[in-house]
Amino acid sequence: MARRATGSKPKWDAGKGRWVGRLTLIDGSRPWVLAPEGLPNNARGQARAAEWLAERADVARAEKMIASDFGLKARSAVPDSIAPVPSGETSDAWYERFALYRKNEVGSSDDDKWRWLKWISPRIGTKAIRDVTPDDIENIRDDLNAAVLAYEAAGNQKGEGRLAPKTGRHIWSALTVAMKYASTKKGPRELRGREDLGNPCRDIPPPRDGASKRRHWCRPPEITSVLSCADVPLPWREAIAIGCYLHLRPGELHELRVKDIDIEIGEVRICRAYDEREGKVTTPKTDEGIRTVTIPDALLPLLKRIVDEREDDDLVAPIVSATPEKSRAGIFRDFLRAAKVERAELFVETATHLMIDFRSLRDSGITWRFLAEHRSEVVQREAGHEHISTTLGYAKEVQNRGGRYGVPFPPLPSTLIEPIEPEPPPQSSGESSGVSRRRVIPRRYWSGRRDLNPRRQAPKACALPDCATPRSKRPMT
């Protein structure tokens, strides 16, 4: 008997004061729904919310509801459109159908497909899906081990035939998940090509798990230097301060809007992220990514100014969305150099550490919270980590080192809180009137982009041709 679809485990949304959960629809989409109001924020309230979600999931499946019924973008395919497993279907042909279904569940399906074609298909691609044996799986595992060992022997440097340990784990996961769908009731019946034969990956250990490269993080004085540097444009200084002090993922910072900021209670609600691979707005990386983050006292003046100057739907850091993802790392390193940050290890990639990049702002903010001696469970919740072990990895960086790296979350420079308007351009000709007639455009209308079609200023009243200075209005004789 099939397991009843009950929806996800309810989570408390502090911003809305209600329980929220996700439903899994027949097309693979997972919309968020709000539980009824009045359910308390305790174990009993969560249990009642879970019962409501289960009933809602039954209704959604009985009525065959899909993404468009919840105001979401329609999916490209639904499970019912998958044809039954043909007799003698090859592993590659089966994976093409599986990838179509999997794309409705996760955003990394394209990456998994590349991993399959590069590392798995050469071994079992032409073999019938029903003929894949545990020996075939072990051969793939051995290939991954050899590639990881070659990577480590080369001093953790990438190259042909080499794999970082984490990449090897991703490839192994792509293989085992696919075989789970083919061999168990994990997926739809149309994909169960070898349910009667069992899972060939069972009891086979994963490939070698070596030490992954670690990320650098910026110390408080280094970030202060960047925020105080006149050579760093103001929109970038705002984005760097907000991304670091709120320790947001780049995709979350990309989609943060003014309406998500609550100045009165000092919180920011994180509920959206931009998926660079898919080129669309989606939910954060994990279910725990939907969260509220406490605003540090030092950041409040900047956010208050932004809220006062912009509309509710305006982006908080528009320069991030206007800059390609691949360009942000180099831009951030240039800003560090311009601010005279001379710590050499930040700018080179070694066998143990990655070069610093824009994503390091999040790592810096989380690390600062441990410098400030915040509780690990609070940091885990506000960082959006699924596992506490991920959070504690940041704590190890600064364990027993309080005071060595400066005061975390230092006050922002006054030039960032109250930015100085640029000086008016010099008069082109004629006498100066002594009063600037430059039109000040409110910041809410700034696009952050260069004007590719500049136009000449309209001449002032009574001005001579090609002259911006008004003529004297003395009567003509």
C-alpha cells in the first residue's frame, strides 16, 4: 500500500505568525501554504498544522491540482506523461526520462545530468537498465576513487582525470539517487525499471571522502576598510555591508526587497532567492532558509535610510542583480586591494583554501557571530543551516581567539549612513550663477546602470545657442 502524502513538516514563520508547510503536487511542484490562523507556536500547534497539511495534500491530489492552481509557473512536464519502461531500455535512455521527471523536483538536475554523461555513462550507458549489476557500480566507484587520488597527488589542483572529493561525492549521489528511483517506490511506476531486481548500489560504500578546500573570511577591520574606501562605489558598499552583517547567500541578497525589512522590531525576513542556473526567483537553498535574521545595531541606520528612500518592492542591493555572478568575485577582490587589505592569502588559491570571493561575505558574517559569542543554535537558525554541524564548522575558525580579529559588527562609516551627494558639474561657459541648478534625482529612481544613450541638457530660458547661461533680460533699445 502506497504511503499517504502528508506534505512537509510544518515550520513556524515568525514574520507571519503562522505555521507554513509545503505540498507535493502531481506535477512535482511544491508550493508553500499557510496553516489556519490561531494555531499556537508549540508542539501541539505544530501537530495540528501537520494534520491540516495532510488533509490539504489529500484534497490537492484528489483534485489533481498542479502548480498553476497555486499561482506558480506551470511545470514543463507532469509524471503522468512519462511512458512505461520499454523492454531492453538502455541506462542512458532511461536516464533521459528520469532527468525530465527529476527536473520538477530539484534545481540541480542539469548538473546531475552532466555528471551522468561524464562519469557514469561510459561505464553503463549502453547497458540495459535491468542488466546493471553491483560490479558495474563498484567499477564506477573505483573510477571516482582513482580520480580523487589523482587530484590529491597533484596538490589538490584541478585537471583532466582529477576530481575534488566533494565533486566525487556529487557524482556518486547522482548515481545512487537514479538507481533508487529505478529500483524502489521512490518515484513513479513508469520509472521503476528494475523494482523486482533490487538496488545495485545497496551495501556498496561511497568513494573516498578527502578534505575539501576551506573558505577564507574577512576580519572586521578589513570590511570596515572596504566600506570606508572612497574608490568603492556607494551601491557596492551598501551591498557588502548588508550581505556581511546579515550573512546572506548571494541569491538571497539578490532578491532582498525593502518590504522584507522590519525596522521597528529589528528583523529581516528571508523568503526568496535567485537561482543563477535557472535564471528565476525561487525559495532559499533549504527549507530552513526561510527565516528571520536579527539586524545588528550597527546596520540599522543604513537599512532605515534605504527604507525611507525606496519603495516597498524595490531591491535593497540592486547592484548585485545588475552584476553577473561570475564577475562579483573579481570585483570584490579589486575592492579589497583598493582598500589596502594586504593579507596575501586572501588572493591566492592553495591546496587547503579557496581564493576569497563574494560568497565569502556570508562566511564572514556567520564567523563574526561566533566572535560575538552568540549561541550556536541561534546562529544555525538565522543562517538557515539544515544541520548544526555546518554551523559549528564556522565556530572552529575562531575558537578561543576572541579579541584577536577586532570587534565584530563594527559601526558603519558615516559616509555610508548619510552618503555625500556628488559635486555638480562645472559650468560649461559664461558666468556662474552661484547657485547649482542640478536636478537631484531621488535614489529610488537610480537604476545603477550606465546611460547608454546620453542626451544634451535642454537650454535654459533666454539662453543663447549652445550656451547654458541665461541672457540678461534688459529691455532692448
